[in-house]
Amino acid sequence: MGSLLGIMLARKGFLVEIHEKRPDLRYKIFANLRSINLALSHRGWRALEEAGLGEELKKIALPMFGRVLHPLDGEPGFQGYGKADQAIYSISRYKLNCFLINQAEKEENIKIYFESKAEKFAFDKSLAYVSDIEGMKHRLEAKAFFGSDGAFSALRYEMMREDKFFYQQHYIEHGYKEFTIPPTRDGDWAMRKDGLHIWPRKSFMMIALPNQDKTFTCTLFFPFEGKNSFQKIKKEDEVEVLFKAEFPDLVSLIPDYIWQYENHPIASLVTIHCAPWNNKNFLLIGDAAHAIVPFYGQGMNAGFEDCRLLLDKFDTAKTWEDLFSDFEKTRRPDANAISELALENFVEMRDLVANPEFILKKKLESVIVQIETPNWIPQYTMVTFSDIPYAEAQKRGNKQSAILNKLLKLEDWNQTAPELWDAKIKLHLEHLWH
């Protein structure tokens, strides 16, 4: 995200320095096994397109038009995300980061320093101090500093030492471990490539996203403790029992699943809230300000949208401090909203998507959309395929969910002829919507 923000600032005429504490990740030796494929959607694409990067990036992204649900018994089923042309895009975190670094390097106004670690910030003096790979310390002076350094931000750590700074972090009870599904022996896709695959198992789940090389990146979201958990399932025979019982179709798709389980690392998932995001002309942005769990696929998209919304306010701000204060005031409610929505969507993905009542509600909502009910937009559509602020999407989504719950009880829909649904739903909505 720092590279995208740097590109946007450079194109406004600013001289930009990007200091990255890690080595240059374009050398694959530094690639990390824990990568969770990213899902680019409308908010992220809009920011990238405004930076002139959208078309080029689409060459390394794969569209996913819906969820492919893998029940324990029965054949996989497809649930579209929305209209026929609406898709989210699977992209490798590694490839995306490399792409953005390459683009940033092309900008004359940008210099990138790798293995440059932030050590200290002097907010009143507009100074930062970094150390290079040899331990040499350097003093940086700038008009503005941006901390886009992730959930464990060095800038945020310094802000936490200031008076009246609020900070809260919460680790969910699940961690994650990654797997790779290889292509078939014929070099083809092992599953359909145009969907996000989900194996919902109530208290845990597996997901899989397609890659350009015809592999799939799978992620097992699994409790740290309990009967079925990383703590309990460690030995080869325990892993085999788990997969054959819960993911039988993956046993043949991942021939070395036992080896991958035993050798791939476990990572945790954290939600972070803090305030304020700014101190003088220093600003936290993206995960550094509002890290969220990945279950709505909005972490990166929210970060990219941060960049766009910040730059949209640029021309009307008198000072950097005014700009940052205004941005935080308007953006933080949305960050809080998507944080809550992401946690709620975990429950939906691992449990509700296979629930008959949930499926019926989705069918009812589909009819509501088809009959063009005024002002009704599904919450997933508002979050994923629009610019509606997250807080507004959450508020409207909650209202619509309450209406759907009432509508569900007004008829025995499973016994109602489908050709009568439109008229009955219109009639009920006249009373429920207002």
C-alpha cells in the first residue's frame, strides 16, 4: 500500500522516499509462505485505476464470480456474488507487491530504500530516524510522514507512547495455515477457476483461490485450541483423519496434504483499533491504523481506498495536519464498520452459507433485487461492488437483514409456488420497508 500511496503523491509533484525494513521481496528467496491470496474488488480497483495501474494489473488477476460451496455430503454448489459481470479478483500478494514496487521505481520523484528500519519519530520536529542494514542511523526530515507499515506499525508504536492515545488489539481464536492444490496431471485446473471455493465446517473452514499457474492457494482457518484444533491435530495420522472426515475431496487434490500441514507455518489473525491516526504531520494509514481479519476480503481494498480518499481531500486542506485530521475524522467510522463486518462474515462463510434458512434468505433477497425494489442493495454488493461508505453499508445492511428475517416468517416459502413469490414479496415489502 505504501508504494501505491507513494505513486499518487509523486504524481502530485512531491518528492517521495519509501523506507522498507525488509529486503527487496522481488528476490524470491525472501517470499513468505504465509501469504493468503488477496481478493481485489471495486474499491481497490478504483484506487489503482485512478493511479493509472488498473489495466496492467488485470493481466495478473483472475476473476471470481461467486462462491463454490463444498458440502460434506453432495456436489459443490455455486452462489453468484451479484450481477453476471460482478467479480472479485484473485491475485498473489507477492505478485501484487512486486508490481507496485516496479511501478514506484519508474517514478522520477520516488526513491526506495530497502532494509531501512524506522527507529524513532520526533513529532514536534517533523523528523524520523532510520537505520540501514549496516546499523548506520539516518535522520529524515519531511513535510509529511505516512505509516503504512502494517498491523505491527513502528510509527503507531511511537504514537502509543504519547498522551491520550487509544489502542486496542484482539486476536480471534482461529489461526490459519496454507496449502497448495497443484494442477492435474494433464496440466489443467483441478477445480473450476472462476469462483472462491469454500469448505464450510461450522467452527472452521477451508477456502481456495485460483492462481495464474493453474494452482489454487488454500487456507485452513482452524481454532488454536479445542477438539478440532492446531493444538490437538499434529501427528500424521491425526491430520489424515481430519482431512478424510472433513475435506475428503481435497485428499486427492492435494497429494502431499500431510506434509504441507506439518511443514507450513501457523499464523494468527488480529483486529486493531486505535485513535487518533495522526500526530502533527504524521499519519497512520491502512493496516497500521485499522487492521482487520480477511473474511470480507476488504483489508487491502480498504487500504487502497484510504489512499484515494486521502488524496481526494488534498486540494481543500490548508496544512498536512488539517488534511490528516479531516481524513481520520471521516474515515475512522468506516474502518470500525468494516472491522465488524469482516468478523461477522467469518461466521457466514464457515457456517451460514450451508444453512437452509440462510440460503432461503438469499433467494428472497435475489427476488427483491430482481423486482427492482427501490433503495435495496444487498450488503455484500454495497461493500464489495460500490463506493458506499462502509458505515452506511453496515447500517443499511442491518435494516435489510431485519426485514428479511420478518419476511422469512410471513410465508411458508418452500411450499409457495415460485411464480407467486414476486407478488407476495412486493405486498409484504410495502408494509415492512417503511
